[in-house]
Amino acid sequence: MLIRPTRRSVLAGMASSFALPAFAQSPSGNAVIYTSNSEQAVTAVQDTARKLLPNIKISTITGGSGQLLRRLEAEAAKPQGDVFWSSSANTLGAFKQLFEPWKAPDLNAILPALRDPDNLWTAANIHVVVAMINKNQLGGAPMPKTWTDLLDPRLKGKIIIADPANSSTAYTILWGVEKMLGTDALKKLAQNTKVSSAAAAVLRSVGQGEYAVGLTFESNAYAYVAGGQKEISLLYPEDGTFTTAEYLTLIKNAPAGAIAKNVCELLISKECQIALLEGAYRRPSRTDIDVSKYVDLPDLAKIKVFATNEDEAAAKRADFLARWQAMVAAAN
């Protein structure tokens, strides 16, 4: 039987063995992270920071990625945050002016495909899109196996997703559905789907049995499976699903200065990515971590992935959001 180490044991062992010189020499001070991540993910980072950056106090401002990016935009003349974590490149691309280049010291551990060529953002982890299903709420509809199954009129009103204007998760999902299945399929999905202003409501609603299906990322939904809810399962659609990197960025003119770079380094460190994997089921962006040693997630190589173009998604974001809003309005 595989005995999985706890996050606490991993941190305790690694703090002395793998702490990098840059961490040990970090100055004292405060840093603010703007993040759309869950409480579990934030806790994993703060626990790691107490080991590796004991002289730096990290506080967080949370919200949807779109909401936080618009806040950064409003604060651009006088930034209040130091690090933005996180969003997909399909959303960050529209806000490049808010960030400044930062190059990690151990960048070789992260594939070039997971880094912006101009070093404006670097992947902290990789997300896989899933459908979170509460089998008790399907109402007689068969267990879906594909995206096409989710277009079944019997699921009308039983599917929930976040507003893609506020959530890069939702934007990744809906952009991918249209690219893979076409605009008519996206319209049918809009007819079946309730849109929530908050991404957290998607998980809570399915977990509590208010909806049968929630469209989200694997890491968010798997917490309910790991928590013992037998009625919850994760669908990796047989016709293909979508992956996207979750990026961190250094906010331009970050008030914490050099300390902000220490925090960026923390987020892509091996120690922190293992803690995020164990505590929040985030697949690491680093190539030197074996996921199977820590969690029971399927091998990424065995998941059928439909590739999308993040640059195109970023460039056409405003147009897509307007079309999706029109589809939702027409469906209601």
C-alpha cells in the first residue's frame, strides 16, 4: 500500500534539505498576493512561506480572476498588491500592461511552453477541465460521458458555470467548447446552463445537491471526492477536454519591491508546488515532481486533451464574452 506523506511532513523535511539561498537571504517585510485561488491553496502557500520565508508576512486579497485584474487596472497608478496569482494566459493577455518581467532562478524546472516568452508570467500549476457531477441530481438523465451528452435537453437547468467575465476557469471551458464542438453547441450549452457570478458557488451548489453538473477545474472538484462525498464524481469527457496553465505574475511597481520577487520564487518552488498538490490537488508545472506519489489523480498522459490557442483566446476575449452573454440572454 502506498503511504502518502502529509503536507506538514513534506514541508518539515524539505525546509532544511532544499531551501534555496535566495529564500534564506530574503529580507523582512510584507507582501500582498491578489489571488483567485481556494482557501486550501492559500493555506498551502502560507504554510510553506512560514518555513521558507519566515521573515516575510504574506497577506491575500481574494476574488474572481477577472474581478481582481480589473481592480489591478484601477490601481495601476498606485498598486496595492505585489503578486497576482492566478489566471490563464487567455485572460492575462488582455492585461499585459499591469505586469513586469520576472525570471525565476530555477526556470529550467518549468517547460518553456509554460512561460511567457517575455517573462511576464510563469506557470505555478496546470489545470484540467472536468465536469463535477452529483449523480443524485441527474433526474433520470444518463450519466454523461462526453461534452455532447451535456447538451441533452434533459439537463436544462441542471448545469452551473461561473461567469467567464469574472472567472478565467469559465472562460477556458467555454472557449474550448466552442473551438471543439462549434458555435451551435455552445448555444445549446448556454440553454442548459445557469451562470453564477462566483466560481466558488459552482462547487458548493453541486456539492450540496442544488445542481447536477458543475463545469470547473479538476483541482477544485476533486476536493469533494477526496472529502468522501460518494455521490460526486469527475467527468473527463471522452471527446476531449481542455488544459491550461495557472500563472503567477509580478505586478508592475509592486510596493514590496524585492520581497515580491521572493514570493514569486516561493510559488514556483518545488516545496510549494508539492504542498499545493497535497493540500489543493494542483498539478505542478515543474517537471521534477511525480504526481502519483502524492495524490490519486489520473495520469495526464491518459486524458484526451483538445488543444486550444491561448493567444487567440486572449486577443478575442472581449468579442467572445459579448457573444456568450447574448447566448445566455437568449436562453433565458
